[in-house]
Amino acid sequence: MCGRYQLITKYINLPDLLKKDMPRGLSKNYEQQALITPGSPILVLKNEGKTQTSIMIWGFISEWSKNPFDNTRPKPFNARSENLEDKRLFRASWRHKRCLIPASGFIEKGHLISRKDSQTFWLGGLWNRWMSQEGSELESCCVITTQSNDLVQQFHNRMPVIISNGREEEWISSVKDAQDLKTLKILMNKWSPKEWKAEPINKQNTTQLSFL
């Protein structure tokens, strides 16, 4: 499961791919975020013929939704990797609209999981576009989850899919057939726990997470 994460990377240190094609004004308005929750607008890397950065709502909205602003209707913020091809809600996005969400850490049961070298990493996700009858658009996304590895298992049996640096374009590009989709599942890296750390959210790190 992934229901809270952070992006405290300074703008100058964000991955180059994020800054390749960004929404206008983002470089001036970018802010580090110590706590990001479902329903928030977030940075997302996608590919619709070219790699570009978008701002999306974290909470997947189907294209057939009658009212995406109806808070009584669930907007999944996670999607299980094991049944992406079986779920009508996610099937098309799994084939054509995979995305990457930059993060510096994610939070499980009062613990912050992050890289020991403090590098930004990528959460694997799906995105979608809703369009009104008048032509207005709204983009939304969710994080793909998988079974936890040894580090995260002590806190939760699910964890976000992590896509390794250097495999970004391969992940977000549209695929041609079912074999390509099988190959993509290899990229759902559970990563070696030795490169990561889990820290309790306490007085030692409340400078970053003071409002948790």
C-alpha cells in the first residue's frame, strides 16, 4: 500500500527528465513537500508521443465518470500489480498510460522508507484523462503496488512499485502487444533493501515531518 509519500528534493536536484518538458511556471512555483496524500495535485512523468511532466490529481478517475468531483465516489490511489490486466478500470491505462511519480520517501505505519543516498526515486503508476462534454480535461493517477520486500514487510504486506533510474522511458512508452506488457512487469523492481532505510517518524526527523 502507498497512501502517503514525500518529495523534499530541491528543484535543482530533480531528475532531468522531469525538467525536460514541464508545465509553464512550475520552475518558479515548485515547492518541496514533506507529506503528500491522496487527493493532492502531484508531479507525474508521462509519455504521449513525447516525454513530459504533468500535474495530476492523486486518485484515479475513470473516463466514464459522470462527476469526477463527487467526493462520495471512490478514487483509487493504489492499483494492485497482480490484476492490472483484469480490472476494467485500469486495463487501458496499463497498456497505454503508465507513468512515473517522483518521490524522496514513502510512509508506512509511522516509518519513512527512503534511499540511503537520499536520491529521488520513481513510483510506478497509471494515469488517465477525464473530459467533460464541454471539452475541459482532468488528469489523474494512482500508484501501482506489489508484495513487500524484507524491509517493508515489517510494516505492511504491500509496497509501491519502484522503477529503477535509467528505465524511465521504457516504462512510460506505449506498448505494442501482450509480450511487451509481460516484459514491463520485469521492471517492477522490488529493490535490494541494503540500498534503502526505514526510519521512525519521531523527534529526530520532525523538521521534515512536523505535521504528521
